[in-house]
Amino acid sequence: MSTVIEQAVEARLVAAAPRMPTIPATLHYDGRDPFAVRMSFPAPATLEGVEVYWTFGRELLTHGVENAVGDGDVRVRPYGYDRTVLEFHAPEGTAIVHVQTGDLRRFLQRTTALVPVGQEHLHVDLDQDLADLMRDAC
């Protein structure tokens, strides 16, 4: 059984202009890193012209579809009945995207089926993580 979940979503980039273009994005979840979610944006959708990844807590996304959460680089909040806003803050600026809440809920249900909430610690290989850190330190 695969420990990786990927789901394509359409994100609407909120820009200064009234037009909100749709950009493709992908949500990633790896059961070997059970606390984290990654959202990627393809190169054509970024200012730098390279694929961009943002990694943040699954818990942040879970709570963000219901209530405004986050006070750091990633913030999530509901917007209307069927959308969720994700804000990505970086030194270069802020990107704000709207994603269909239903898509986020489906993704989160799939992650929970793979790694139930509250059981993340059972899926972390601390010995391997420590060995990786020690190898990188040498």
C-alpha cells in the first residue's frame, strides 16, 4: 500500500487586478511524514519560473477549512460557503489562493484514512530521522 497521496486542485490566485486566474496546484501527503502537507505550484504559475513547494501542518489545513488559523508563513481561513483561502508569506511577497473547500476536505479524508489523526506518532521513524540528521551533520 502506498504511503503517498497526491491530489490535483484548482487554485484561484488573488491578484491586484480584478481577474482571478485559475492555476493548477497539487496537494501532497506522505505517511512517512505524517504531520505535514505539501502544496506545489508549477513553474508557469510562479514569479520565479520554477516549481514552488510550501510545506505546512496537516492540522493547520484541517482547522483552516473551519476557522482562521496560522500566524506565520502559511495562513488558512474559510471564505464563503465553498472556498478556503491559503496565504503564503515569503520575503518576496505574499501569494493568496482560493481553493474549493470540498477538494480540501476530500484530500484530508484521504490522509486521515492513511494516518488517523492522533496516531501520527506511530508512523514516524525517529531512529531513521536521527540517523539522517547525524549523517547530514558529518
